[in-house]
Amino acid sequence: MSFGMDRSIAFGHDTKDMAVAVSSRPAPIAWLLAPALLLFVLFFVLPFGVMAAMSFFSSNPVTNPNAFLTTRH
């Protein structure tokens, strides 16, 4: 029983296959997913992030201990 590296694997790369893999064009499904992902981020993630930032950096008068209700006299 051997626990070392399997030395029966041929080392080396086929440069022709690697060149084809590098120069291949994006899959057609990517042309559908990329705009959908961009619109999802633009209209869903970004507004929630802005609301969270506004909530975090603004003071809420309801949770302010020095706030009081005004009444008419």
C-alpha cells in the first residue's frame, strides 16, 4: 500500500488543447446570465444596501432616549 504520489501519471501538457481552451468564446448562456445578474444587482442588491447604509448611519428618533412627544396646549 503506497501513500505517496502516484508516479504513473504522464506529466506534460498538450499545448494545442490549452490554446483552444484559452481562445474559446463565452458560452451562449453567459450572454443571458450576465445582463440578468447585472440587473439583479442594480435593482435589488444595491437598493437594499443603500437602505441598510442609511439606516446604519442615521439616527432614529424613536430609539433616541432624549426624544419626547410634543402636545398642543
